[in-house]
Amino acid sequence: MDKIRFQVLAGTHTGYRLLLWLLIILIGIGLIAAHHMESQGHWVTGMDNRVVWGLPHVFAIFLILSASGALNTASISSVFGGSDYQPLARLSGLLAVTLLTGGLAVLVLDLGRPDRLVVAMTYYNFSSVFAWNVFLYTGFVLVVLIYLWVMMTPQMRGYVRSVGMVALIWRLILTSGTGAIFGFLVARDAYDTAIMAPLFILMSLSLGMAVFWVSTLTLCRWNGYLLSPELSGKLRRLSALFILGVLYLVALHHLTNLYMAHHQGIERFLLVDGGVYPWLFWLGFVLCGGIVPVWWFLDRRFSTPAWTVTAALMVIVGGLCHLYVTIIGGQAYPLRLVSGYRVDSGFYDGEITHYLPSLPELALGIGGVSLALLMIVVAVRILPFLPTVTGSLPGSNQG
Amino acid sequence: MTNPENKPRRRFLGRTGAGTALLALAPGVRLVDLVLAKDEDEPASDETRWGLLVDANRCTTGCRACVSACEDEHALAKTGRNRLDPQWIRKVELVDESNDRSLSIPLMCQHCEDPPCVEVCPTGASFKRADGMVLVDKHTCIGCRYCMMACPFNARSFVHEEVTGQKSYSPRGKGTVESCTLCVHRVDNDRTPACVESCAVDGHGALAFGDLNDAESTVSKTARSQPHRELRPDLALNTGVRYRGV
């Protein structure tokens, strides 16, 4: 049987160098944006006293969820005995660490006082799910780094399954914790439900697979390694399954809300007459990020790498739309301040808040994504993350 | 007969005596003050629960006495951008959905017994004092705004830009979250919050402040004798601010 080997990214690809410089520039712009927001204050953003979490949070949560989901392939390989997934396991772990780091960078740089990061690391309120997430996020990076070390050290191979199991459990708790950040907001009609935790788990599985497709197919193409049609087919079906899972839970969430009279206002706002939000939901998330990629992932006519990457990019765009609707739409809709009364005030009570993201917010978010990508492209040049085969792997179409 | 030549001498003796008496008594008076005054380090006691009772029947549309008093007391200057202005207390107009009756109420931090903002704060910067006041420690607030997401009353503001002219007793800081302190600096010195004082003088006496645990306090007596409610009773927060006539 042919042996899987791993190697560093070979050669000095022109596209690689261009990407490297582009990412460095985008990170620089992101840092300038963060400095601008910190020195001027958040008035330079589109956020205000009503929409307090804006576009940076959409990017940050997208990256955090993707990080957890990117570990799918490694988990299947180590925990569920999927040996044919093994060539991609290291890359899967690398994506998990880098994406999470990018997401945390955005989250920290958007704080009102990012200089007080040390306070966040030394003062803990354990009744806060946010405080627990600080442990879950940093712990996840540590666990996956150990996981990578175990995978990459032949003498440690015996521990791969057990460390992989810890990583799997950890990421399920992590994404539940991220969902719980919203699920515990009892006063907001858009959240306040336990379904946020499983929904975020499924979103992470779906988004993580999408990011994995784009990164892996690009890197493996540079490295001259093509996935076997069997493995590609399995991963495509898995992606479709995860997207359908997200669509199911989202439908369940909204249908449940529609049964509750006091939640019908927020449902109408997000799904029917809320301006940009229904468009992003139906067109961005359901159609472009859901139905079409499911069709393409399941239909053999669209099984080429180009179609697969396109479908994955659509899932990513759809996921960002979904997070935008959830995070920002959920805040834009007014709170029920007083049961049984309509409210109006000079502080915009009872009104829809109009949020327009600013350039610094966009730059910060893109900077976080660029940081994750830069770490990936640098890491694959330094350490052997990319698979290659000696001889011919059965079913592979080696390039 | 009085010798006129003795007048300056008598005046001198009289003034010296009065001065001596004052010097002798003043420390005593000061000592009494010190004995009666609260120690600065004396912790808040859970035997007290500070609260406000708002009488919506007295509060009128257009009157902003409480809001202005709060802005003056805490130097809450306008930013020039309405959506970013600090709003520790605001006037809210209510319309009853069942009969279209209109009301006007002041709305501020409700100083909940189980405050969602305190539960979600990752660093513990949002905290509740033993006497029920919900406050923000400006030194440990990292500006994550999770408390603003959690507050059911939109009672918290984020400081979006540099602030000037702060009062020493009411520190504010760019990048941190703030809200009504129930004028803790005044209450700790046996005074009432600025909004309550102003409502009594310039407004319509719609606000009553006091210890909800003290059966003899005006606020407790009023609360016992007249129906009142929380704004969101469904959330079971047991707020320290109650409304009558809503």
C-alpha cells in the first residue's frame, strides 16, 4: 500500500508570494483600523447604544465557528477511524488554530478597552458564559496544538485517538458556549432560546467544512495533490448534510418563534419586512448559502474542484449573511421595555435601529480573516502539513 | 456707673472669651459629627435595599427635570450625535395597548435583584452592592458591551469618545459602559439621588427614594399601600425601581 507523506509547500509560487503580500497589507489595514477605533473611540464605527455588536462580531464569530468546524476531518480521521481522511488531518488542525486566533484577534481589538486584555485574563466572573468562553477558546488552541504535535510525532501516534477525542469534545463545548452567549440573552426576542447552542454547533460544522474546502483544495493544488474521488465524494456529502442540518434548525427556531405571539414581531422583521435583513436571510443564507450549495455538493455534475470551491464560497457568504441577520438584526429590533405598552422616546425606544457598518469595522474583520490565512500559508511553508503520496494512491488522480 | 474707658477692655475680654469657648467646643462638635458620620470604608449593608418608586400619575410629558438633574450631576455632556449620547435616565412615552391611554415615565437602570448585566459580565466589572445598587467598576470594565446586550431596559450607555469635565465622584471613561448609579455618592452621604431631588423641586414629585427594607420609609409605606409593578414582571428580576400607575 502506498504511504502518505507530508511535506512543506514546495517552490516559490508567484501566486503564493502575491497572496502573502496581499495578506500582510490587509492585516496592516486592519491594525490601523483597530488603532483608529481605539484612539478615537467607537463613534467612528456604525455601532451605537442600540446595536452594540456590529460587523467585527460577525467576522469574529464566523472565524470562531469555522475554527471549530475545520477540525471535522481530523476528528473523523482520529476518533471515528476514517483512515482515508488521515492525509488531511494535519491541515484540519492547522486551520482550527489559525482561524480561532484570527477570530479572537478581531474580538479583542473591538473591545472598548483592548489595552485591558490582561484584566480579561485575570478577573473572572464564573456566572458569565463569556468568561467561560475565554477558557474554552484559549484551551482549544492549546488542545489542538497538542493534537498537531501528537499527529506529527511518530512516537506519539498511540495518543492520537485520545487527544483527538478531547479535541472533539472540547470543540462541541466551545461552539455550544458561543451559541449560549446569545441563548442566555433572555430579554431579546431574537435569541433567548436553548436552540442557539446546537444551532451554533451545526453552523460550525457547515462553515468549517466550507473553509476547509477552499483552503485545502487551494493548498493541495499548489502542492500537486488531488483528493481521491471517493474521499472528495464523502466530504461533499458530509458538507451537504451539515448545511441541511443548519437549515433544519434555523427553520425549527423560526417556526417555534412564530408559535409564540410575543415573538411574531421579530420574526416578521427578520423574515418579511425588516429591510436588508429578509433579503440577506432568504437570498444570502437560504438560497445562496443553503439550497444551491446542497444541490451542487450532491450532484455529481458539479463534483470538479472548481465547482466545489464555488459551492464552499457560497456557504461562507451565506454563513456571513446568516450571522449578520442573527447578530445585527436581532439588536436592530426594539426591546419590549414594558409589557402591555407601546413605547416611544428620544432614545429611539420602540424604533428599528438603522445600522450601517463603517470602513474601520470592515477593515478589522477582513484583517482578522487575513491573519488566519497568513498563519496558514506561512505554517505550510515551515512545517509538513500538506499531504503527498509516494506511488499511486488507490483511486487518486495524482497531479 | 460704667467707665467709658473700660469699653474696649470689656469688648476685648468678651471676644476672647467667645473665641476660647468656640475653640473649646468646636472639636467636641466636630467629634460628634465624626462619630455620627459613616466611615468611608464602611461596607454597604444588605440590611438596606435602596429603591425608587415612580408615580406615573404625577410624571408629565415634556417635563425633563430628572433627566437634566442627572446630566448636571454626572457631567453627561451631549456628544452631538444623538444615538451616542449617554442616557443614564430618559423619559419614555407609553401607550397602553388595550385602551390607548398615554403615560410618561422616567426610565433608568432598574437596579434588579438578579441583574442580567451582572451575570453576563466576564470580568465582574458589573456588580451589585449589598444594598442593591447595580454599578460598574470603571477599572475592570473592558468594554465588551455584553451587559448592554443583556439589559432588558436598554439602561446602559457605552462611552464612544473622550469625555471631559468629569466629576471626581462620578468617573467616566472612553471605551467603558456606564449607567445610573442611583447617585451612590449622594446616598452614601445620606442624601437622595439628584433626579429625586429635582423632581420634588422642579418637577411634580413623581419620584420617591428610600430603603425598601425599612418598613417605616416613605417608599415602603407607599409601596405597601398602593399598587405598583415592575416594567418586565415576566423576567422576574425583582427590580429596585417600581412604577405606580403603569
